[in-house]
Amino acid sequence: MQPQVSDAIILRHVDYGEADRIVTFFTPDHGLCKGFARAARKSRKRFGPGLESFAKVRMHWSASASGGLLTLREIDLLDLHVGIRSDLDAIALAGYGCELVEEMVGDDPGHPQIYRLLEAFLGELAAKGSSASARLLFELRLLDDIGYLPHLLHCSDCFGPLSVDPVAFDPARGGSLCHACAPVLSKLLLSRATLGSLSRILRSPVTAFAEIHLGATTLREGGGVVQAAIQAHLRRPLRALDFLQKIQSP
């Protein structure tokens, strides 16, 4: 089969047998891929540390004649993101980001914008460590890029203005709700200022992390509604999210 080459980010791997490894990786043009690396745990020349989670690599592979797992040939390591590996919080957040991309993208073809987003997110974690701002920026942009962004600046039911603070938010109904459409008791409430901040984030480049500073109210309110919007589209609980919540709990 014709060999393929692409930049890729390693999302996760599973050891198989005595020396092999099954690798899930994400590419800008081919989307989510899964391949079989024969003797990966013995061949330092072909793979080295490049199959570790969160690594950015140039992957060489060929398709299987049976249509199953790709056959991984070799790897050129571009960035191991070493800074993530010495910080448990950063490891947990990076694992969550990778699993979230895998779950949200699924079998869709290439997503160059999401690839750039994940690449920048991992680079930020490697350089600065885990932060609530990086998580919110990543989650909100991913929702936007994948087409699941809730309504923020107008009512998702009647499309009217949001003229009263606080604003009710219901992911099952599409997002923000005006005073007339909102239920009497709403579980999620946030200010119009927070909604404005979230909207402004989406006008920034997907690779911008260090340049954006979010206040405590935006992180608290925005983080709550963005996480609720994500949960509305997940088909299963994320193992990495459970781990992240456990290590971040008081």
C-alpha cells in the first residue's frame, strides 16, 4: 500500500503482547487514526519515545489491505512536550484534552483547525503548566470548531435579546435563555458580561493562550456552562475527566 506521512499528535497507546503497541493519533488532514506499531517497545531506532502520549511527531504509515489498523513504519519526534510530564495536573489536563478531541471528532475526516488548537493547548501546558484559563479556552474553541457551540448572545428559543441579569443557560435547549423563555428555577445562571467575554474569546486565534487573561467570574461562570454544553454532546463519561476532577478536588 502507498506509504503516508503526516504530522500527528499521539493521543494514547495500549501495549500489545510482549513488544507491540496500538497507537491512537490525530492528524490535521486524516483526522483520527489508529495504527499497529510492531516491536515498538524494542525498536528505539524506528520509534524511540515518539509513541508516548502528547508527543508531536511526523508519522510514517501504510494502510492495511484488510482495512484494519494502519501499519506504523517509523516516527520522527518533533516535540515530546517534556514540560507536561513533570506536572501531575498538566498530565491530567492534557489527557482530558486528548480524550475530548478523540470523543468529539470521532470518525470525521481531517480537522486542521482542531489539530492546531490541540497542538497549541499541549504547548501551553508544557510551557506554563495546568490552568483553568487554558482549559476554558480549549473547551470553548473546540465546541466552536466542531459545530456544537451553544447560543451565547441571544435567546436560543426566541432569538430575542438577553436584557436581564443573570441569564439562564440550558444546554438541552441550545444555550442562553431570555427572561421570558427561562424556567422559574434555572440550575445554570451567568452574567451578560461573562457571555460577552466568551464571545470575545471566539474572535481570537485558536492558538492564543498566553495572551488571554480571564477573570475569576468568567472562569467560574463560563467554565460551568461550557462544561455543561460539552456533557450534552458526550456519548460516554470520559475517564480522563474523572481523573482530572479527583486530583483537583480539595
